[in-house]
Amino acid sequence: MNPFPSYSTVAESKLAGRYITNAHIEPLLSDYNHSIIGHSTSGLPIYRIRMGAGDTKVLMWSQMHGNESTTTKSLFDLLRLLDTKPDWLNQLQLSIIPILNPDGAKAYTRVNANQVDLNRDAIDLSQVESRVLRDEFDQFSPDFTFNLHDQRTIFGVDGMPATVSLLAPAFDLARNYNPCRTLAAQLASTIFEGLQPLIGPQIGRFDDHFNPNCVGDAFQSAGVPTLLIEAGHYPGDYGREKTREYVFYAYILSLQAIATTSFSELSIYHLIPENQKIFFDFLLRDVSFIENGSLQRGDIGLQFQEVLQNDSISFQAVFAAVGDLSHCYGHIEPNCEKLNRIDSKIDESAQNVLNTLDL
């Protein structure tokens, strides 16, 4: 039995693409119980949405890194679904911060306006956005927290792109499992088992080395089960609309598990394969290139850089690696018969290479 609703009936059609800012979500907020809980470094409002009246509290935040917007789109899909789930709303109380870093979202950068990575500010709380999140954590006193991000296209598992990645962060240097982390890992296991019929091996697990400056590690250390969900690449989906759908399903699986207190076993969590940095956006195999003045033959990896232009994201290819890349994969691996020698160190020529290959 398919546990998911028809996605087209709940997807928020007013949000699309990679560039999502306050200006995009503000027209939608009037449909929900929302408030301003603080302001960014440059003075932009930080919004919070509340839903439900249950005893179990869930805190979710997205775009802590401003250029990681897929999970924000999925949150608004979730909000539309929740209007049809009175049983969940009787069990759960949700606090959702859709864009924690509105300055970074507007500039399409990972960091905030002070060039600080908010996910490395859990101890110092040096940034106003970090303090807004911590204040919400302290005041709301959640039973679960969800730290929502995007990951780069470089990550894969078993030769496939990691479309969704999960992590139950560590709470200590030894990476032990106490009841809190165990519950977070069981939640990840629930998502893993539920998504496998849809995307099979395209689910990864992030490295769990402990970093007390990371917010997920800090909240786990504070005794609140915390789950990291990362939206990754789905073949051909650079707008991350298909990935958005799978992240939405991950939300459904996790909230249903929390509402019914029904979780998969911890042992399943350790079956989730660890992410590996094994992908390039383009992998040119067995081509001639000039490096340090000498002619060589091998593989060339090209990676997209995401550039904000006229309020949309442009994908611009640059050279990322040369040599023996036989252990890697390309999201696109073109036939390279048309290529002559190329200078792999001249980034400006990367797009010319793709043009030559009609890409």
C-alpha cells in the first residue's frame, strides 16, 4: 500500500527552482499561523509557522545555509498536507522556521551577511540568526528537531547519486548511542525503509564525527533527538523538484512515526551506506589534456558552480579534477570523440568544452 498522497495535489506550485527567499514565501504565509521571531543581520524578518495542538513538539528549520532551498520547498508542501491531517495535528505541535538565514537566501550564499556559517556557531551564538534559533529551541522545548539542508552533487552511494541523505548526529566524541541519539537514528531508519521502494540505493548516511559547534550535534547533546535531512541530486534534476518530492515523503514518514510512536530498528540505521565524494557533474573519460605544459591522457571532471544572475541561478561549469578518475562517476558522461587537446587549468574553457560536446 502506498502511504503517500498524490504529490501533485499537495505540492506548493508557487515555489520552484533553487532560488527561494523571503520574497517568495511571504505571499504564502497568510495561509498559516505565522509570526516574526527575530530579524537577520541586515534586518530581514525571520518567520516562524506554528501548527497543531498535540503534546509532542517538533521543531524544523531550513535554509540555515541560504543557498540550500530544497527542504524549504518541501516544508511548504508539508504545510499544505497537514491541513488534511487532523489526526497528526491532534498528536503533534510543530514549530517551523522556513528560512533561518534570509540574508544568505537573498544573496544565494551559504553564510549569513557577516560571512559566518550558522551551522558552526552553536557554542558561541555570535550571530543574531543563531540566537533566534536557540531561543526558539529553549522556549518551544521540542521533543524532536529537524535540521534541513541541501548537499552538493558530488555525493553518491554505490555508484548512484545520493538523492536524500540522513544523519543522527553524535552527541559526544566517542559517537556513542544514548536513548536520545538512538531515537534519532530509528527515525532515520524509518525514512530509509520508507523511501527505499521509491529511490532504492539513492539514500546515504553522512559521516557522524562529533563537532560541538554544529547545531545538530549541540541539540543532540542537549538531549533532544535531532535528525539531519539533506536534499541531494536526482538524475537530470538540477532544479531539485524531484528531490523536493522525496524530501516531502521523508517528512511524511518521520512525522507519521512520531505521531504513532512507531519507529524502525536501530540496526537498520547502520545499513544505510555512507556518502562518498564520487561524482562530478560531467566526467570526460580518456581524453588528452595539457597540464603544466605537457600533454597527458586521462579523465577530466567538471563541476557546476551556481551563480545568482537576475534573481535566478545559472549553472556554470569549471574544471574540478584531472587524472585517473576511474573510481568516480559523472552525472553526465558524454562521448568525447569530438574533443581535441584541452588545457584543463583554464576554467574559462570549461563551457567551451561542453559546447563542443553539444551539452
